[in-house]
Amino acid sequence: MPYVEVTRVVKAKPSAVFAALSDMEAFPRFMENVNEVKVLKRDGNTTESSWHVTLQGAPFRWVEADVFLPDEGRITYRQLSGDLRKFEGEWRVVPAEEGTSVTLTTDFEFGMPMIAGLLNPVAKLILRRNAEQMLEALQADLNAG
């Protein structure tokens, strides 16, 4: 199963970064690949959210469970239903010398074993580039705010 991990130091306080990542419904405002995020349910430190993104011209939709762990500096997510067989990972926010180290991990599976060998390497590159763009957009949004 493909796994992608991208880390970037963002010049902002960990609390500001965590707050920005927790406001997922705002992602479409500054992340070009994210078309729509809707929080469907909230219960304490968990949400259920609906996502619509476009990667390389292909639309993907899913519903995920999100767990917010501010004391640990983590937000975990796991697909409940959607276009992929598996889609899960986490955001990690850790204080760093020049601000905050932000890591996004994604573990995914298409669920089509016969073409996984062809799709997985390309999808891994696309997801890595998308994760890098998300972290760049996060930095720009925090600088603007």
C-alpha cells in the first residue's frame, strides 16, 4: 500500500497551525485541489467530514472520521466511505526552532490489485506534490492572516 509523508517548517506558532488545520471547511479557500469540505457531524474532539478534491483532473470524494488531539499536536483521519479502498493518515504539529514542523502522512489503497502496480507510483507522486502544495498554501494562509 502506498504511503506518503511530507514535512515542512511553517513560520507560525504551533497553536496557530493547529487551529488552521482544524478549520478544514476553510481549506478550499486556499488549497486549489480541495473543492469542498463539509463537516457532517461533531462530537467532542471528533468530526465526520465530506471531501471533494481534484487531483490531476480526476475528482475524488470521500467521507472521513477526524480526531483532533491538540495536546499531542495531532489530527488523525480515516476514510469511512468513498472512492478509495483505504485512505488514512494524520497531521502532526511539533514546535521547531523557526516555527512549527508540520507533517502530513497519507496511507492509501485503490482496491484494484490488477492495476495497482501501474497506478500506485503515479498516485504516490501526485499525493506527495499535493501534500507539498497544501503545506505551502498553509504557510501562505498563515502569513496572510
